[in-house]
Amino acid sequence: MNFGIIIIGDEILSGKRADKHLAKAIELLGNRGLQVAYAHYLADDPQRITASLAEAFGSSDVVFSFGGIGATPDDHTRQCAAAALGLPLELHPGAHALILERMRDIALENGHTYDPNREDNVHRLEMGRFPQGASLIPNPYNKIAGFSCQGQGDGAVHFVPGFPVMAWPMMEWVLDTNYRTHFTQDAHVELSVIVMGAMEATLTPLMQSVQDNHPVKVFSLPSVDHPQYGRHIELGVKGAPEAAGPAFETLKRGLAAFGADLGPELVRR
């Protein structure tokens, strides 16, 4: 199962705010033995958002979409999700009830009389309008729910706010509620070694040979000015532990044949 990330907002692409969602998604998935397969960053452009969501719904991937589900003029995600699915937006009964509850809470906190017909309160109900058939994602921060829509097969797109304090617990809830059977322990490992002063071009045939003969991915991360190792390459393999171990031994034998100057070995799970 592939897990994808969509991060929406002009403020990310303009540099007004730094994205924190991708790093957190990698962490939350990694804690459950899962990985991010891809990530897309999108501006607040309805046409582009709709196209990206249509692609997500047409796949069997599990996709988390961050941002744009509010009710201000620059929030387009709910409308784009409906357009991508070819479905109308509907006020979800459960979301409606939660929004009313939140409005009562706000009135009580501020010592005001709750008036559901006040203009701003009526407008808040827009945040509960989701594509027909959507299911709710509970929001433990302020009760304003996110939503999920089914894609192809076991795939789905899960929509959460752009605020990390809301989005991250909501993503965890979705994972733990819907995908627990996919959680694995020690399903993936990276084994690598620091190769001092090496050139990637020289090592490419060895890398290709290891990848051709073992069911792993081979990777190289060159650096020219590392404070500890100076010019070097972190060269390694990643995959299932039972495949990565033999592949890494093959890689190290090849490096020894080159007479390579090897530094520390690294393990990441």
C-alpha cells in the first residue's frame, strides 16, 4: 500500500510559512513501519487541486491532504474534492452537530448568548459541507471535523486542516483506526557505510550490480564539505532486513576490492 501526501497552501510555496507536515508524516508513518511514497505541494489553485485529487482518487493509494478545508475564500479543498469525485457537497449531519457544539462552547467561554442564526455562526456550517458519502475524522482540538473519501480499491483520501496542532492527531487517528493491519515491525531497514573521498561515477557499476542481483534499492548520498568526514559518499542499501543484509555484505566486498577507505557503518529502521 502506497501512502501519499498532498500539502496545500500559497503560504507554503511563497515561503511565508515553512512546511512541517512532510517531516511529521514521515515520522508518524515510520513509527508504524510504513513509508511516504510521494509528496505533492500545491498552491491555492482550484484547477490544480482538483486535478491532483482526481489522480489520488483514481489510484489505490492512501493519501493525506493537509490544508484548505476551512470556509474562507482561499479555501478550495472541499469543493475540489467534490469536483474530483463528481459528487455534490452536502452538510454532513455529524459535522453539523459538532460545529453547533463548538459554537455553543465559544459562546459560553466568552460569556455570550449562543445564537445559531447569527451570520458568522451560519457561515461556520460551511466547514461541515463535504462530498456526498464522506466520513468524519474527529478533531480533538476544536471539534471541527475533517473528512475521508473512498478512492479505488482500498485507497482513500483523508482531509485534515493545515494547522499542525489539529492535523497530526487527526492523521494518527486515521492510521490507527483504518490501517492498523498494515503496521509492521522491522519491515524496512537502511544499511550504509561512509566511503571517504570517493567519486560516485567510480562506484556506479558496483551499485548497479548490487541492485541487479538483490531485491533492494541502492542509494548514494554524496557530500563535499561535511564537518566530520569531509568529501565522502554515504553508500548503502534499503529494503526488507532479510534482503538488505546480504546485499550490504556484497556492497562492502565490492568496496574492499576497490580499496576504498571506509568510515562508520550506519543502520536506520
